[in-house]
Amino acid sequence: MAIYHFSAQVASRSAGRSAIAMAAYRSGERLTDERTGELKHYKREAKPETVILAPAQSPEWVQDRNRLWNEVEKAEKRKDAQLCREINLALPKEFNPKLQEQLLHFYCEREFVAKGMVADLAIHRDDSNNPHAHIMLTMREMTPKGFGQKVRAWNDRELLENWREAWANDINRIFERADRPERVDHRSLEKQGVTDRLPTIHEGPTVREMESRGVATDRGSINREVQEHNRMVVDLRAYAEEKTRLQAELAKPARTTVQVESDYNRLYWERHKAKTEISMLEGFLDGFRKVEELKKEREQLRDKQDQLQPKNAWQRMTKNNQPQIDALERDLYLKDKQIESEQKKLPPKEPNQLQQQISVVRGAFSAIDHAFKAVERERDKLQRQKQQRMMREAQQSQDHERDHER
């Protein structure tokens, strides 16, 4: 099932936000805040895919990320100034990375750059289950000499809703052209009229980082409970649909023994097939969990290796950690090979797609199992009736022979 996520926020100086720090975190680059002299850098497991898109009249320096966001900071004098707008959106996992990138660039050029904003894009793929993009947008008009006046119209809530809808429409257009059934909806569950599913809450980078290290958080726990509830809803829905279909098939009066036996055999194998499919899908999920555990172990090895690296000339002279570093390098190589081997066993689907499929198959299995047991009872009843009939006929035959002998 395709996932839709689109959130927007305005970063303000009064909330302690820094455009330099934000850009450094999202791009993975080393940026210097010229106001404070601080170096901003955040280590990332996977290098972000970045690009700066700007209106044609922009000066050349907008392509220099360090200068761009320092110029933004310089242009804002107030202590409560709004520095930039950020949009965070999920990239459809059903699309390959190249198509995701093309879709994002086309969308940003049309919706933001064409209106006069500079868009600093960063695609994050640290988690294969959560490819997403950060879009940092400037809030002042751009002139050949630099930033001009603030454009208040860009803060309009209706414009934000139009951006959300346009992103959903672009995704659905690609699904439609590819003749795929998936669709996304930018509306809230309430506006969609969906009353049995619950929305998840925003986690943020700190929570996601803690969860990736195995640290359970309140927000992560809430989302896990919501996801479990929604899986149960899918499971019950699939059960109801399959049950309705089977009831329509079986609700036929005065069925013969041959018909009941045929239904019994068919449902037996349908149940066996569903059970086997659930077992196979759960095995794949275990495989994904194993790969994630191996990745965590690899990250721990990297951290140990970083700690052993000399930080200055004195440490290089006094601490000979090279043998340990080399040993860790070999361990990292073996761990990479192990991860690669395990990943080859996995299907192209993502874990959440497998979980969704398991929920559907479980619901169908429950309905098939219910119908199978009903047919089994009917079959047993017919067999008992047949046995009783045969016994009566045998008794009648014996009585007839005795009468004939007399």
C-alpha cells in the first residue's frame, strides 16, 4: 500500500532554530555559521542526494549552500524572524530511486522555484523502508543582487493545501500511467471518511535515531500501537470479505455428498495454501529483521573503529592502534558480506508491504478456516447418515432373509 506523508514547518529564530544547522543536518555537509563561527556537521550513514534549485534571476552564489543559508541569516535582523520553510515528504517506495528524484525535482520546480523561491533539496535513504526528502525553502523574493522583501502570500494555508494535493496528484498520475492499482490521498483520514483506522504521529529525527539504536520512545510506542490497530482492521476487513464470499458459495440447499466432499477438499487445500503463504511471508519478515540487526552490529564496529582512530599528531605518535583498526576493518568486511548474503534471500517488497500482505492473508485464512470447519461438520453429518442408512438397509436385508426362511 502506497504511503502518503507531507508535513511543513516554518523555522524561526525565536525557537532557537538555525538555518545553517538545518542545512548541515539535511545535506550531510560541513557548514560554518558566520554569525557564531561554529562548524555544523552531522554524520550520516548514507550520503544524502542534494541539489539546489533556484529561479533564473538568482545570483550564482545561491548554488553555494554555505553562503546561501548564511545570506538568509544575514537578511533577517529580528530575534523572532522566520528564517525558512521546510517541507518533509515521503518518496513512494514503489518507484525506483531515479524516478523518485525526477518526480521530486519536477514538483519543486513547478510549485516553488516558479513562484520565486530557492529550494534546497536533500533525499535521505538511511532507512530503506523510509526514503524521504527534505526541502528547505527561502521566504524572501530573489533578485539578481540577492534577497528582497518577504513574500507573505507564501504563508497562505490554502497554498499549503494546494501543495499537498499537487504532490498526491503527481504520484497518482505515475501510478495510473504504469497501470498500477495503488493510489495516495492527501486528505486526512477523517476527511476521507475513514473511521476505523488511526493516524500515526510525527516522530522527528531524534526519535527515529533513538529507535534505530533499539531505544524505545513514547512516540515510537504510540505509532507501533497505531500500526498494530490498523493491521487488525485490515485483517478483519479481509476476513469479512472472504467470509461473505464463502457463505454465498455454501448457502445452497440440499447439497449432495459429492458436492460437500468437493467443497471439503477445495477448502482444505485453500487453507493449507494460505497457511503456507503466511509462514513464507513471516520468514521473509524475520530475514529483514536479521539484516537490520546485522546493520546495527556493523554500525557498532564502525563506532569502535572511529574511537581508535588517532585524533591528533600526539596520539599518532603515542598510541599504536593500527592492529586493532585493521582487525575491525576485516570484521567490517565480513559483516558486509554477511549482510549482502542475507539480502539476496529477501524479496523486492519492503517489510511494511509484507506486513500488509500478511494481514490480508491472515484475514482470508480465518474465513477459509471457519468455512472449512462448517463443511467438515456437514461432511461428518452426511457420513453418519450414510452409515446409519447402510446399517438400516443391512438390518432390513437380514429381516427379509429370516422371513423368507420361515
